[in-house]
Amino acid sequence: MQEPDPGLLRRAQEGDLDAFEALVRAYQADVWRFARSLVRDRSLADDIAQEALVRAYRFLSGFRGDSKFSSWLFRIVRNCALDATRREGREPPRVDPPPAPDHQVRVEISMALDALPARLREPFLLVEIFGLPYADAATVLSTREGTVKSRVHRARQALIASLTESEEAADGV
């Protein structure tokens, strides 16, 4: 994930709506995908993504650059997701309706990811799907870098085990 041009970021911080719109265009897909991966509900992910971008706009002038912009933004998304699930008073749904049969591998991977506990799934998604360095993922998750590394490692092991089981079951072993 690329960081925004410093000039663009500065102009957005100074209230330039065109600059902020350029930031939104650059990050909105990743914001939605991260929200979706956290709550596993498309409609709720839409609301979370919108709320996160509104909060980012509201607090952008306070962004000091102590972390990468993407880490700061993903942290806002995560906080919005946590707020939304608390407000809803429910656990997010576990799995979407299955896609068409020709996407069986994606279904298996999605189900394996959904089966991971949040403490393993979140760092895995940030590092492996969104490409954040371990240090940035640690910032988003408010934890130590070593914790992120160990959780990503355990998530990989769990995914390999789950996908291997699925493959063996499909082969009739």
C-alpha cells in the first residue's frame, strides 16, 4: 500500500476538499475491504467505511505523522468497526452466503479466514492482504511488533491446517 504524496496530505489537512477527495479515492477500496473483513457484513461495512472516512476528515488536521497515514486510517476503521459491533449488540456474522461454485477455492479460503479468532485474523489481514509492515500493523492494533509477528505466524499455521483438511476431505482421504 502506497502512502499519499506529502503535499496532497498537507493540502487535505489544511482543508482542501479536492485533496481530501483524492485521498478518499486512493484509500476507499482498502478502507471498505478492511471494514468488510472485520465485520463480515456488506451493509455494515458500507456504514463503517463511510463513518471512518468522515472521522478521518474531521481529525485529519490532528494527524501528526507519527505513524504512516495508512496505519492511522486503518486504526480509525478498526475503531469504527468495534464501535459498530458494540452498538449492534451482536457478534458479526461468520460467513457470507457462498458464492458461485466456480469460486470454491475462494470459499474455502474465506471460511478458513472466518474461522480464525479476531486476534489472529486482524494482524494476518493487515500484513498479508493489505501489505502493512509488521510495525505498522502493530500501530493499528495497539500492540507490540513481536505480538503481530507471532499472531501472523499462528494464523498462517492455522490456515494451512484448515486448507489441508479441506483438501484431504475433498480427495476422500
